[in-house]
Amino acid sequence: MSWLTSLSKNEKRAFAGAFVGHAVDVYDFMIYSFLIPVLLQTWNMSKATAGSIVTWTLIASLVGAIGAGLLADRYGRVRILRWTIALFAISCFACGFANSPTQFAILRAVQGLGFGGESSLCMVLVTEMIRNPAHRGKFSAFTASSYSFGWAAAALAYSTLFNWLPPQWAWRVCLFVGILPALLVIWLRRNLQEPESFSQTLATRCAAGPGSALRTVLSGRLAARTFWCSLLSGGMLGAYYAIATWMPMWLKTERGLSVTGTGVWLAVTIGGSIAGYALGAWSTDRIGRRPTYIIFALGAFVLSIAYMRVDAPTPVMLVLGFLLGVLMQGTFSGVAATIAETYPHAVRATGYGVAYNVGRVIGSVFPFTAGWLASEHLTLTFAIPLVAGVGYVFVVLAAWVLPETNGIALDDIEPVEPGEAEPHAQAGGQAVAQAVPNAPR
């Protein structure tokens, strides 16, 4: 664990603030998946409507991520992070007062603005703070693992509050409590300083026009990489959203579990997801980003079919759920590092915000599609792995096309200008080797 103890004080603050901030972000987002069954009854919603609320939240997250990225590239990561966490925490609290699907959807869309900005800037901050590129994959993976802790907190809040309170109050309290840990995040970040790379390139940012970063990311030699990074993140997010959004509903309605039983089964899967991040963190720095994506994505697809379709005794199902969590979340381990290693300092926050959150918009279609299929044509048992499988195909395809970036020094990524031509991309890292002089070949 020398890679952890070698951190400077500011690096530790950045890692802790990003880890907890991302976990709170995920709690506020994932708690909705646990509330779907009671909201379907409370407001007489269809599954398609419930899925569309997720879709609109994720579309709003793209707007929030692009806006936060543009502001962060100009005014600083830390400063903008203070606003993003306040926005999504307050809007999650406000969701507890909603009295109709329309009110709830509007408030969730506002929450999506903060959600997109917070999650993107957290990962950019960590990847820029870590000085040693040999450990960048580990830190990005362990920061991403906070997703599982946020998911676990949502499962715990659901199980506890629905056992203590009547459903008509419990779902509102689940949303109210999301604001409390946000105060801890604000405290953790109180003395956090900007990364050195931001200060060193501040003059370049100030000289550029306000829209230059976005134009750079979407044109020239970065355009194709932005597309493939978006497809990579969209595939893994879409598969995850299809499974995680509907799993509580599937456990309760098609497996016939109680609130407590649903919480226990989900806890096992979440435990597997935490282990998956740790395994993926080792794998992404040890064997590379590309093979990690492909192995974990194919494994997660097979396990999603087995978990949903096999009618086995409870101990066997719990083992399958654990393994599904390992492979499903392990797929995410290197994505923050891969996207950060694609863009130079001056446009990294914007590039990450665009690529990852366009992926979120792609992924947002998946829970809606699974809900629509389950409402009109199939059961969730068939719809969930079918839709998730499409996402994992996207992951494998994008991982195969994108160059391997493991070990790249962020300072060696060449700055680009809008309209600059893209070197011919080839699998195996030749495109990166052309654009980045010290890239591993």
C-alpha cells in the first residue's frame, strides 16, 4: 500500500473529498431505483414512465457535466465542485416534497445537472492530482469504487427506513437524508488546493475564448477519441443502469422477496461490486485498460444471464449475485483514467465531461428500454440481460478500437488546436504513440 501512503496532504484531501463526494452523488441517484415499486403504486405510474425519469435525469447530467467542465477548465476544479455538490444535494432533498411524477421528474432533472458535474470533476481532480502514472489506474478505480458505497448506503437506507416507517413517509425520508453527508464533503474540501497542472496552464485558458475547449474536444484529432470514449462509457453505464435500476423491482416482484430479503440480496451484489473495483484496479494497471474492459464486460454479460435465468437455491443465487457485482463494476475501473489520458490539461475537464456524460445519455436509454420491454413484451427476467448485453457489446467494440493508454504521463499529452488533424488510429496504441511522444508502444 506504499502507493497510498506516498500521497501528499493535498493529494489525500483530493482523494478523500472525491471519494465521499462521488458516494453521496451515487446515493442521491441510486435511491430512486429502490423507490420505484412504492412510487408506481403511489402515483399509478407505468414502468416505462419510471424508466423515463432516469433517462431525463441522465440527459440533464450531460448538460451539467459540459457546463461544469467548461467552468472548471476556466475557473478551477475545486471552486466548481463546491457548487455542484450543493446543487445535487439540495435538489435531492427537494425531491422528497414532490407530489406527482411531473414534479419529481423536474426536480430529478435539476439534480442531474449537479450529478453530472460532480461525478465528472471528481474523477478529473483525482487523475490530475496523482503524480505517478503507474498508480493512476488504481486511484481512479478506488475513487470509482465509491459508487458501490453510495449504492450500499441507498440499500441500507431503503431497508432501514421502510422497516421503521410506513411507505408513504419512508420514500420521502430516503430523499431527505441525502443532504446530510454532503456537509461532510464540504468540510473535507475546505482547504483543498487546485492541481499544479491547472495553475501552470491558466494563462493559456484565459487567452482562449469561452467555447474553445468544447470546439477542441469535438473537432480535429480529438473528435474520434471523444466518440469512442463516449461509446465505451455509454456501454458500461447502460448495462449497469439496466441491471441496477430494475434489480430491486425484479427481486421483489419476480423473485418474491420481502424488503429485508431484497436488501440482503442487493448487499451481496454490492459487496461483489466493491471487490470488483479492487480487482479491476489491479488489472487495469497490471495488464492494461483494454484487456480489463473486454474480460470484465464479457464476464458480466454471461453472469447477468445466469443470475436472471437460473432457478437455483438461495446460496447459489447469492454467489452468482456476488460474481455479477465483481464483473459489472470491475468493468468501470479504468474508464476515468482512459478518458483523462486522452485529453491535454487545457481541455481535460471539458473533454471528460463530454465523453463520460454523452455516455450517460447513451446509457440513459437502457433503463427506459428495459422498462418498456417489461411493460409491453417481456418480463424483467428477459429484458434486463437482453438490454445489458447490448451495452457490453459497445464496451468490447470501443475497447478494441481505442488505443492502450496505460502508463502515459499526463504532462506529455500534446496540446491541440481546433481543427487539427487526427493521426490515423490503429489498435494497439499506435495513434497514441503518434500524438504522445512518450506513450508506451
